[in-house]
Amino acid sequence: MLTADMVHARRRGDRLVVVPVSPADRPRALELATAYLDLAAAHIGQPRGSLLEACRGIDVQPAEQRLARGLQKLVLDRCQFEEKAALDPVELRRTLFARAASARRENERAAFVRAAIVAAEAGERHISGDEIEVALFADLPDAHVLREARLLSPEALLAEHHLAQHQAVLLRAQRVRARVWSAAPAGYRHLFRRLKFLRLLYRIEELPKRAGYRLEIDGPYSLFESVTKYGLQLALALPDLMACDRWAIEADLRWGQDRRPLRYAWHGSPDPSPQTSEVPARRAVADELPDEVAALLRDLSALPGPWRPAVSQAVLDLRGVGQCVPDLELVHQETGQTVYLEVLGFWSRDAVWKRIELARKGLPEAVVFAVSKHLRVSEAALDFELPAALYVYARVMNAQAVLARIEDVAARVAARAPT
Amino acid sequence: MSANSSTSCVATVSQAPPEPPAVELRFRAGTLEVAGLAPTFADLPPSCAWDERTACHRAPASAYAALVQGLRRLKIAYLDQARRYETLASGAVVRREPRPYQSEALAAWNAAGGRGVVVLPTGAGKTLVAHMAIDLRRRSTLVVTPTLDLVRQWYDGLLATFGIPVGIIGGGEYDVQPLTVTTYDSAYLHMEHLGNRFGLLVFDECHHLPGASYSLSARFALAPFRMGLTATPERDAWAGHGLPSETAGDSDTLAALIGPIVYRKEIVALSGDYLSSYETVRVTVELSPAERAEYAAERARYRQFLEANGISMASPHGWTEFIIRSSRNAEGRRAFEAYRRQRAIAFCAPAKLDYVERLLHQHRQDRAIIFTQDNATVHLVARRFLLPAITHQTRVSERSEILDGLAQGRYTAIATSKVLNEGVDVPEANVAIVMSGSGSVREHVQRLGRILRKREGKQAILYELVAGGTSETFTSQRRREHSAYR
């Protein structure tokens, strides 16, 4: 990852704009990328100091400094160095410096003769004075030897640099607002899991016209003070936001030495705002479902009756308790009633208990959770008066059995409805 | 109390069978969650706010004491799942007789409710005051220090005083014990996970604490008891950039994060009785004609660039401005190179090195610490004079060996840059040679402090080598603006 000072960005009023490599500059950027990659490849077995010295030798114009430093950093991040010395430098220093101190202390009149002390040490070790000089600080980082470099093509390095610039901006972010749309529920599920893993908190709001969700992401302490403490987690979350089919982010930054408050925006194409986005036909995304869910969708579609299944795009949010992201939704053709289905499959028991907690704490939507019997959870774990049910299956989900739970939950909801 | 137990506090007096409290305190990532109260409940301390993201009230962890007191006052029963710190089973196994001012400092801190800053000169025994505080309060304690050298030193001290395992976080180690030592950097990284494990925080060299990042480590901790230790509570934010030194306001922040200054004694008040007597000698070394010519030429090029671009290094943003503008074109890059070169000539002039040679010979029976402004000079000195070097790159085990070697007399001198500026305790060291440094008063006072620890018959001496006719003369004047140098 780049550091914030390696980002090529401009202030435009209260906004920060990352400056990408322009088409005109791209050939030169590729030239620089090639140069750093070639140097790394050529320095395998050489000390880090030599590689850095060679990198400094590349002629870089003042306007290219930041790009060059960034490319160099990304290449160095892909290098593995190791300490390699014939003598143990720490042990050598211990004996040589003790010898020098002793000589100085005992020498009342004569001047301190460095060469004589080095020669005495070398003589005792049966090596040359030059070897002593080389080994003396061989453990300093500059002396470490390049063992391996996981190199990539210059084009891929430029692409990595492009993303790394945006990630590095988020290192100085106090919070991120994002709009995301994902064709497959798994996209949302992955995103929420990652945000939780990164210990970030978020507010979620559904956008009109099924255009996705608006998230406001920061950390627990952000409630009291805008801090950049969560910048690294926000930067790490960027690829997960970008993994959604459509996404746009806006961040509040504290930028530069003076920590000036700025705003920053970036989005995938096209911008998923309600005005511009068009939700693709649902059938088009069925292929992205896990195999077992796709098979269940086919089987449910083949069943006669009023319930019509489709891939769900909903995120069911019980504020303060959690979310669930159903895979399918079944709509009753006559009443319009909707029941959701989330396939938990072989997930952890913990995930099942979290869904049970959601239902118990008042999740208003009707949901059936399909759970493998390997998770050892009884269908009776969910109270029968709630608008939710567990479907425990042995090996593969049975469409008839799922439909029975769907109808059961729908009946409970109908019974709870005010008359 | 077990580290994993929770505390149920039912403040109401009732004959009815006890019910589990509806209100629950939880520690979450440096904050406190208060679950079970209505969003509109308004009687919590002002630092609490309703958090709709998690449907509970939330407060910074540092509000723990006020929050618990508030709930008790309101007679609200609560289940305390937040507190995970222990009462130590036993206190100190070795107790040293404190000096009068150390007892006074502890009493003042205790009278302030176990929160506050103790200001004592380097070498006056601040560590003992902290040991006494741990012994008095007997809570799991985290000591936060600026460097790994100090981590090692506190580790040794706590182990000897309390005789129980001491944990270390930092420098590649992660071992959490009821007594644990860490660095400010590691505390910033880990406090959101560890902030409920300690009831007492000791911030050594606590002038480092104020600031956007480090201060979060104090806010993310729920420790009701806090002690700050420093010789120089005021931060000199502009040190090294030609600007006025001390800034106001940090004491206010320290007061919010730790507590007010509860006790203060200066070097001059303790010198002779409790600290070694000392003298300071400023030595002006002259550059050779060739060096002087080169210095003048490089300095002129650098100054011309500043003037041409209207940059004032006396302004708070002067240095940043110079960095930005000098990176824009070839002329700027040359000016930056000129800046570095003229500094290098002043900081590491051959005449200075020759003088260091003389001093090393003169003090060959003593224990000397050579201070420089940069690591390159440390390694140059180490190579030329065959002296152990300590920089931020030196591993903890080798640092220990070097400091022990200096204490035992295996080495007569060592070279270092800034990492030994603070706190490191080598009572045998009696000579400091400042080859180069910033304009920071704090740095200069701290460097003097390295050689002031009292030993029988010890007379400490600090040499400050200044390249005559260079900007170092002005820098030297600035850093000596302290009573210790008058």
C-alpha cells in the first residue's frame, strides 16, 4: 500500500481529487514501471542498499517524483529481503568494540589506532580486515539481501498503483459514505462480513427504485470525534466496496500536514445513483448464484401454485441488531405477500443463532432460514409464533419442503396482521 | 477478582428476589456500550450518546468511572461486562525507602483521586513514584513509554519490585499480564482491544501523549487511575524549525487525558542533594577554509531559494512549504540538497570529529554518551571510533547488551541519535557529548538528564560541540533556554 504522501492529488475547493496517470503520460509511466521491475529482478541476491541506490539512479523528472516513489514502493513491497552475513554482526561488534574500549582505556599516551584494533580482531578470526568492515553492520536493513521478488507486468503494476492511490487517500479518512448495488446477494453478504471483520460500524439505508443501498461507514469512537483512526480499515474495505457491481464512495478527509478537512469521491462506472442506474433483469444474475441455490430456484420455479420465486436483492436490516441478506424471495401472486429465503447451508452455528436473535428481536420481514443438519440446530429453536422459520435439510434442499415452510410462515404473518 | 468475571451491581435495596440487571456495560473497541436504556434516557454523563448504529448508548472508554458513578447515583442496577482488570493479589516484594519529594508526589497524586501528572527532573526517581502508586492502588497496570529501551528498563524494574511476570507489548512481543509495559505506538495500535484490561495507566514521558493519535490510547482505556510522569510537560512543537519553543494548551489536554499536574520539582531544586552535580561546556569548533567556503555557498543557495519563494522558516508552515516547493522543480531539488549539505557540514565537520577523538581519550576512564542529530552520523562515529551504536534499528537484545556494557565498563562510550534522549537509565554515565541536535529545549534538557543520576562522588559534564560561524550557533542558543543551562 502507498503512504498518503505518495498520492498525486489536487485540491479543488473543499474536494481532493486523485490525479490518475493521463493517456499522454502513460508511456512514460510504463517506462518507469518497467525500470523498477527490471531493477528488482536484476538485484535478486544483492543488498537492499544496492537496489535502492540503483533506483535512485533512474532519471526522474521533478514532476514524476511522486509517481516514481509510488511505483518503487509497490515494487519493494513485493520483494522479500533476508539478512545474510558470514559473521554474526552483533557478536562481531560486541568483541570488536570491547577490544577497542579496552585499548583506549589502557592507552595513556599513544593515539587510538583504529587499523591496529581491526587487524587484531581479524587476525584472531583468521579473516581479512575488509571482511570485518563488510560484516560490521551487515544486519542493517540496507545490507539485507533480496531473496525473492513477486513481480508482475508493468501494466499490472500501473493498475495496482491506480488502486493504491485511492486506498492511500482513505488512510486519512474519518468516514466513508458509499452507495452500492450488487446483482447477487452474495455481494452484499461478503461486504457486510468484511466490514464487521474490519471492526467498522455502518448505517444502512435502501435507495429508492431498488437501486442498492447507502452506507455510512466509520468506527465506534466516531460518534464522539472525527478521527482518522479507522483510515487503514476503510482503505482495506475499498476493494470489497469495489467488488459490488456498482459502487460510489465519498469520504471526509483530514489531508496534508495541516490536516485540512476535505471531501473525496470516487465511483465505479456507471455511478449507481437512482437517477442513472438501471437494475439488470433478475434472471440475468441467476447464474451467479451458488449451485445449490440455483438448483433450488429452478425447482421452486417448476412447482405449481401462487408463489413465484426470484433472486432477492433485499438487505433486511434490524437496526442495532444486524442484517441478513436473503438469497431468494417468493412473492404470492394474489396477495403480493413476500417471504424471503436465506440459505445458511454449512455456515457456522453462530451465524444461525445470530439469525434467530434477529427474528426474536423483531425482524419484521417473513424469512425462512435454510440450515444444514450438520450445524446441529433444531427447527424448534425458533419460536413458532414468529414470522420466521428454520428449515433443516440433510444433503440437498427440497423445493417442496421449502415451500411448505414458506406457506407456514406466510400463514403466521397473516394471523398476526390486524383484522 | 478473576479477569474474566463480570460484575453485577444492584444499587437498589429490595427484598424481592434479585433479577438480572436490565442495563449492561460492555467494552467495544475503545468505547463503552450501555445497553438496556431507552434512546431518550438523558441522565447519563454528557460524554454518553445514543448510537443508532448499534441501538445502545455509547461513551468513550475513558468515561468509565464517571459512568459507573452516575449509574450508582441514579440507583440503576447494571451488569458490568466492561471491566476486565484485576486487583493484584499482592503488592511490592521489594520496597525502597523513598526520598521526601517522592513521598510528597505520591501523596499529592493520591489526594487528587489517583489521577494526575508528576513533574520531576530526569534522574530524580519518577519510576519509584509509579511503583509506589501501583503498590498503593494494586490494580492491573499498563505502563506506556516512548521507546523500546524504556520498555526494557520498566520491565526490569517492575519484575524486581513486584516479583510477578511482567508482560511486554511491542518490539515483536505481545504478552499481556496484569503488569504490562508497552510503547506509545503499540498503545495506539492495541488499546482498542486492551483498554478494559488495566485499572491504572502510567504514561512515562507523558508529554508525548497529547496529539491526535497518541491521545486516543488514553481515551480508549477505561482505567479510573492514571499517572503521568515527565520532566518537561510542555511540548515544543516547533523544535528544529527555527520557531518559538513551548506551546500552550497541552497541559489542558494532559489534564483531560490523565489529570492535572499534582506535583512539580525542577532540576535546580534537586541538584547536588538528589542529582549529580554537573557542568556544561560549550565548545566552538572552527571549520576549515574549504568547509567554510562550501558551507557558505550551500547556505546561500538554500537561503536564496527561500527568499525567491517567499518562504519564512519562522512561520509554523515554513518547513512544509519548503518541502513542497523544493520538490516541484530542479532548482528546488538543488536547494533542498544544499540545505542537507550545509547541515551535514555543520553537524559532522571533521573538526568536530577530531574534537570527539580528544574527548574520548580524555574521558577514557569514564562512561560517555555521544548524541547526534541523525543516524548517518551515529554510524559514522561508530565505525570511526569503534563504538557501539544505538538507533531505532538496533534490536532490543543488543540495546540491552550495549547499555549493560556501558554500565559495567565493558564499553567506555556509546553513540546514539535521538532514541536515548529520554528516560534511559545508566547511572554510571557521567559524560555527554552533544555533537549535533535540534533547537528543542526539551531534547537538550533530556540529554543532560542522562548523566545526572546520583552516584557517590560523581561529577557529570556535558559538552556541546558547535560549528562556529554556522546556524548551529543560533540553534544552540535556543536549546539552552532552560534554567538547567544558566
